[in-house]
Amino acid sequence: MKRLVIALLGLGLASAAHAATLTLYSAAPATLAKSLAAAFEKKTGDHVEVWTSSTGKVMARLAAEANHPHADVVMVAGWSAGLDLAKQGMVYPYHPAAIEKTLVKPAQVSAPFLPYGLDTVSMVFNTKALPAGAKLPDSWFALTQPEWKDRITAPNPLLSGTASSWLVAFVDRYGNKAWQFLQDLKANGTVWPGTNHAALLPVLSGERSGMLECVGHAAVAAKAQGNSVSLVYPKEGTIVIPRPIMILKSAPDKKLAEQFVDFAMSPAGQNLVAKNNLYPALQGVPAKPIMAKMGSFKVTPVDWAKLAATQPAVLARFKKDILDQ
């Protein structure tokens, strides 16, 4: 009996010795990163350590750890953020053609990494907290009207990857008109309190009526939870944002990191993406029925390489002129 116990203990130690650990840094939704990690652990027996925050904070932590990187795989909300990391030489190129050819059209974007999902940016309103007699607006620019004074929030693009992508794309499209719009929003009492979550809470509570540039998955989750919210895709169009999953060049076990990316891009991983209110990147995996169908709203084309180049200057001006920081 003792020999059997010793043998079993030996097998357990051998198994533990072969198990590996992968460190994942991820932007919201946190539930997606944690569910991907749990499913991968169950499939492979390897451990995944997860740290989640906003895209801005993920990028800041990566910068702080540049000399001693901790993360192996990084998932963020903005495609431009991924291109920025690649420009810094931090990304290990991994975008197999076998996976790329299975992606939906909006996810077919050239980069040294893959998109694990897609998201949109819309306006969101609490239909029980609208100004008296007000109708849901159909334009970004309507939010500068007097009826929306002190009633609008927006996520801070210095923290939110999707808000950053929207801002840079908006400025690229409208130029000085975009900056005047932002100044008019500011004069009309719009606030930028922090992340998407921080900007959405006052709308859900009824303290504010609506939210500008709200990330899609947060709005859909709020609606699915029974909140009286309505998503509005403006007539001018919005953007569809691929969300990068990247292997860092500093990752010691590239094979393990590749296996995690492969799992995230597999039907099993993509079903978890859909479950967490994002549009899957993989063909044949449907989004939740509650989400607006691709093609049902106007989409503005985006040159991601161009936006990545202009993003630092746009964010710096926004910080100075709009946030007064």
C-alpha cells in the first residue's frame, strides 16, 4: 500500500513539474480573461495568472515593467495600442495564415498579432432619465445642444482603449470641427470621469441621461441586466474596433503563449468571446442575439496605422485642452 501511495505521489510531482505558468494582462471585460484562463487550464493543465484593468493601465504597467517584463500574453481593447507596442519592439510576431483566413472581414487587419474579438462605440441613454420632452438623438453633434447640458458623460480616452480609438478616428475625420465639438461638450457640462465603467454608472443611476463613445460590451451587458438603456449608433457612423491579443517578445515560453492564443482563436475560445458581449473574430461563431447585427449600422473606415501614428499627439492635446491637465 505504501508503495502505491509513494508511486501516486511521484506521479503527482512529475505532473506538477511539467505544468507551466503563463501570465496574462488583459483589458476589460475581466470576465472574458478569467474564463479564457480557466478553460485553457482545464484543457492543458497549465496555469494562467490573470491581471485585468483598463487598456490605459495595462499599457502603463507594461511601460513600468519594460526592463523586467512580467506578462507573456496581452489582450487590450484598442488596435492602436497593439500597434504602439509593436512599434516599440515588444511584440513577438504571431499571426498564422491558417487563422487569419478564418477571420470575419472587419477582423482582417494587418498586424504582427491577431484580433480576438471586435467591439463598437455608441451613444447610450437611460430612457427613464431623458430631459423632459427630449427624443433620443441620432447624431454625435446633437449632444452639444442645451437640452443635454450637464446630462452627458464619456470615458476618458487616456484610460479607455476604445475611447482612445474613437477619439483619434473622430479627429482624423473631422479635424478642427472635432476639437470644437469637444470644447462645446465641455462647455455644455459633459464629464470624463474615468473608465467606461465609471462613465456608465451615473447613466445607469439616472444622475446623467446619456454617455458618449460607450464601449459596446459594457452597454450590452447593462441592457442584458435589465437596465432601461438604449444604444444609439449615430447617423454619421461609428467604428468597429479589433481587439488585439499579443505575445510579448520577452515571453520565455513562446510555445505555451502560442497555445493560449490558438485557444483564444478557436471555436471554444471564440464562444467565450461572444458570451462576454463582444463580436467574435472567427467566422461561423455568432454574436449574442441582443447585439446589433453587423451591417445594421453605419461604419466609418479606419486606417489603423495612420491613427496609431497620430494617437500620442491627439491624446496629449485632449489631456491639455479638454481635461485641463
